Amino acid sequence: MEKSERELFRLIKGKRVQEIILNPLPERSEKCLSFMMLENHDKLSIDNIKKVKYQLGTKQYLDGIAILKGGKNFTFNSDPNSETNG
């Protein structure tokens, strides 16, 4: 995992991420994937965390955005040469 992806999981563990949106690779004709990280009463969605971890581990996405509590965004990607991972 790249630096920004590791930071994403630190944010998830801290229950700061509400939703994750993954953009598909250009050669795939899929739509963006969306995963809710927090359920009722700030409980983490273990099933969605597993799905996100699979997508990130298999590098089947271009980049992503995590919507944090308070409305801020955190961007991440799997490109080791990007500014995000520098």
C-alpha cells in the first residue's frame, strides 16, 4: 500500500471517514464505487472496510476520495510517483 492509502486506513480506524468513493481505471467501463464507512452510532462497517481493502489491494481503481466528518475531503491513489504519495 502507498502512503496515502495507509493514511486512509488510519483515518478509518479513527472513525473519521464517512464515505469512500473510488474512481475506476480508464480502461474499465465501470461506474464509481461508493462505500459507507460509518453505520448508525458511529459504528464502523466491517464489510465495507473489507471491500475497500480488496479494491485497494488489487489496484482496480484510479484514485479515490474519502469524505471525512465535517465535510472535508482526503484524496488518495495507488500511484507511487504521485504528489499524494510523495
